[in-house]
Amino acid sequence: MPLLEVENLLKAYTGPDGSRHGVVDIPGFVMGEGEAVALAGPSGSGKTTFLHLVAGILAADSGRVRIDGSDLAGMAEHERDRFRARHVGYIFQTFNLLQGFTCMENVLLGMSFGHGMDRGRAEALLRRVGLGERLHHYPRQLSTGQQQRVAVARALAGKPRIVLADEPTGNLDPHHAQEALALIREACAENGSALLLVSHDRDILARFGHVASLLEINRACAGVARPNTR
């Protein structure tokens, strides 16, 4: 059984004039356990919306999202939240760290919604991502790259079955972007987590053996301009 199965997934939004605008229309998408897949797509191709549907942050209009055989589409919002906390790690492009909490507290808070807080594991993860000397620093006291590392540690804290990464290197320079990607790949492999990463950066996409194009799998992308690949 695939780890992730998407079937006939639809999501549309209502415009100011009342008209409906399709954002996601994906007939099928699958990922295996422990697999690392990159999704390529320019702005407007539904990258973030698709990840939010897979994570259960958004509810689909119709269709199915199964993770480990559990169908998120059939769950109420509070059930999706609980499932996500236990089985899904999410790395946001803007990190979404709580500014009033230290690195350690950000990771522990992420744990608290899932299997429970484990201070030893939180510290081990932060040391793994090179922040052993900054456990009690606040996000404002960290560089952009260091904040991204906290976000990686938080995403892995609950031992997720799958990690979703939304343009996780978008705020980093090319050198630090490659370092961050290597860290994410290594940490997911060590944890046994599958990785689904979306990006429009060709240098990042080139690091994946399996790359899928949202312009190909998302039928709602019919009017989205294709990027210049020359």
C-alpha cells in the first residue's frame, strides 16, 4: 500500500464576484514509504494549496487524501488536526516559528500536539541540526538559516510518517539553500520519513531523483504560464 494516495482531489475558491476558481484538480498522485519526491511548479500552480490539502490544513471540496490508509477527506477538522500532529511534519516557507518561544520551546510545542513532549528528543534534534548552543535563543536572535533549522527540527519532532516542505529554501541564498536541503534529506532518511517538497528552483529540483510537475498533474493549471527552462 502506498504511504500517500491522492485521488480525484478538487479545491476551488470563490472570487469577489461569486465565481468559482479551480486551484487544485489532481486525478491521482502516489508516494511510497520513505520516498523523496519533488514537485515543480511556478507561482499559481497550486503548490501550497496542494500541500495544505495533503496535510489536512485545508479540506478538499471532493476527492480523497489517504496517508497510511487513513482518509483525511472523511475527517472533521479536529480529527485532521490530531492526525497531522501525529503523522505529518510541515516545513513552512516562512518557518512560522513563535517569536515569544525559544528554539527548545518551539520544538516542544510541536511535540505537545502529537505523541507528547520529550525534552531529550527535542534537544537531540536541535543538536542534530547544529543548534546545540542555541537551545534557549529566541527566533529574533537567530539568522534566517538558523530559523530554518529550528523549523526542520520541529517538523521531525513527532517522528512523522511524511514531511511536507513548502519552498523551504526560498528565503536562503544558494549556498545555504543547498545546505538546508541536504539537512532535510538526511534528517528525513534518519527518521524514516517520506519527503514531499515543492519548489520552483531548478538547482533544488536537480537534487531529486523523482520530480513531478504540477503543470502536468494538476488540471487546474491549464492557464498557468510555463516557466522558461532555457
